[in-house]
Amino acid sequence: MNELFTAADVIHRYTREAAIADGVLIDAGTKATEARFTIPVALTSAAWAESVTWDEQNHGMQDEDGRLWDVLYMASIAVRRSRGRHAEPSDRLPFNLYRVPNDPDALESTELELVVHCGPGDNGEPVITIMLPHED
């Protein structure tokens, strides 16, 4: 059978590994395992900036390690809740969490929507990417 696209037709391939090296994706590392994920998890840089980044001059007792844990924990709850007989199959799962914005004047939490996406990694293995709703 003649394939429309063959390996020779690939002009450029941007891998997940390269995206992590470039900072486009940020690997959640061992925190993801602690949050009961069994496959690799990364956040887009935009999702990281909105949900994890924390400047020390901001008010409040927060740090990036704790904020990352909150994101991963809420994502893992959303994934576990989505399983079951009545769940619609999808590779994208939206979830919400409350976080204090990374702003020196922010003192109260606001709701943020994120998306858990499960897709293929560089070698076809399942990986998770946490992103903002408008990202692909």
C-alpha cells in the first residue's frame, strides 16, 4: 500500500524532549509520581506561569513546590473522577482549581481552568500534558 506520508516526508519534528529542553514544557518530575500519576507529566510554560510560578515578593505563605503539588493533586482527582461506566472517552479533561494569582497585590484565590491532555510521547508512549484550555 502506498502511504501518503512516509518517514522521508518529515521536514521537521519537534519532540516532547526538545520542548522540555527549550522550556516550552516543564517536567513535573517526581511530584507527579507523588500525586499518583504513573506516566510522565509536564505543564506548558503558560499553564506553569498561571498556576505554579510564585515570586517571593508576593504576599502570602506560598511557594512553587506547594503550588505544583496543588495542580497535580487536583489533576489527579479529576482523572480518577472521570473514570467509570458513564465517562465519555476523551483525550482532554478540563479541571478547575483555586490559586492566588502571582501578583503582589493579590491576596485572595481565584478560579483557574486547566486541561489534562493524554497523548503520545516521542515514542508513542502515553504522556500527560497539563495546559490552559486554549492550548493544543
